[in-house]
Amino acid sequence: MKKLLTPFVLLTLVGLMQSCSKVPLTGRRQVKLLPETELVQMSLAAYNDFLQENQVVEKGSDAEMVDRVGRKLAQSVTEILRQEGMEERLATLKWEFNLVEDKLANAWAMPGGKVVIYTGILPITKTETGLAVVMGHELAHAIAQHGNERMSQGLLAEAGMVAVDIGTYNKSEEMRQSLFLALGLGSQLGVILPFSRKHESEADEMGLIFMAHAGYDPSEAVQFWTRMNAGAGGSSVPEFLSTHPSHETRIEDIRTKYLPVAMTYYQSVKSKQK
Ligand SMILES: [Zn+2]
């Protein structure tokens, strides 16, 4: 048994060393075992299927707003990652922002930067700044490559005592299923698995900075999450359902930890505009 384990343990360690990188802005170390390019390719297939099966809002002021906010945030992400010397995270990104007709108050982003906003969340975001709270959070999931990290965690857990051939795993149906779950799109499969509390908090933290740098007042996040609590109380919202972080903790963290930092970005942008 020991002999069998040793090569796998070695392989894992090599893999960990190769793939251990830092998340932009938060500096948290993360383990990603899958090539991001592979994940992006898989995601693209899932994304195209989703757009086929759902009604995309092509025209009108709401669709324009989603596109406008998305572009401003993407610009902000590019500038910040360059400042941080982390441009390599931009390599796999090709942003797309779509508004989809669905009464669910939801939104998500796939690896590679495909962002979908459901019309059902617009009554809660209310304003362009409110939408920037949601989209900043979603772009952050993509930049932080949370999907990859989550799949890697799943792989490591599954591996347990048996070596997993990552090369084969990449192309299997199993991978496709895990991908959907890892991306928080489990609702498509009738299973809901929200991002972890750590990932949610990190997306909040980074999202506020992205929106602030794009010129949107990040303090709106407190109002948005308060409305989200009130509005989504009884319904199920896959990405934002998040039993973790609890809504109270989330708002408290935003107010006391993340907002003070984001406000410095906001004030810096505002002083340049004068
Ligand atoms: Zn999230």
C-alpha cells in the first residue's frame, strides 16, 4: 500500500508546488491542479449551451446597462492586475456580459470571463451602482479562478487513496458534472452547491475594489446586500443563497473590513476626475 501511495504523493506535491499561486489583491495562496485553459474550454461549451437554452435580452436599456457596467469593470480589472503585476491572469479572459430573462435573482461568471445576469436580480440591484456590486463580485470569482480551485479541491478529495489520471479526467463526463458543480451552476443539474464562504468573502472583497476603481461608489454594497436579504428571504438563489457567509456577517465584513480599503480606490479615482 505504501509503495502505491508514494508516487501519487510525490506527484501531488509536485503538482501543488507547480500550481500554488496567489490570488490578486488578497494575496491568499491557492492550489489549482487543472490548466485554466482546459477549464475555460469546458466552460465555453457549458456557456454556449446555456445561452441556447435561455432567452438572452439583446436590446433595451437594461441590456445596455449590463454591457456598460461589465466593460467598465473589465477595464478596471485590467488596470488593477497590471498595477499588481498579475497580468498573467488576463490571458485566459475573454469577457462577455449577457442579460438573461429569468425571474430568479441570480448571476454568475464562468472561468474565462463569461458573465450572466438574470433579469430577476435587477429589481434588487435597482441602480447601475447596485448592478456594479453584483458584477464586481462575479468578475472577482473569475479573476480569482475560484472554479479551478474548487475543482482541484474536489480532485484531491476524490483522489484520496487512489491516483487520478488528470489527463483522462479532463475529458470525461465526470469532469463535466464536477465542472457544473464547481462553478456553482449546480442548479442546472438540480443540485445547489454554493461557493464556499472563503470564496464568497474573497469575491466581495475584490469586487468592491473593482467597482470602486471603475468609479462606482462601493458603499452601495451595504444597501444592496440589505435589499438582497429582504428580497431573497424565501426564494432560492443558487449563487447568492449562500448560507455562508450569513447575510449579517457578510454585511458586517463589507462595512468594517472591505469598504475602508475600497473607499481609498474610490477616492483616488474621484480626485483624478476633478
Ligand atoms: Zn459569489
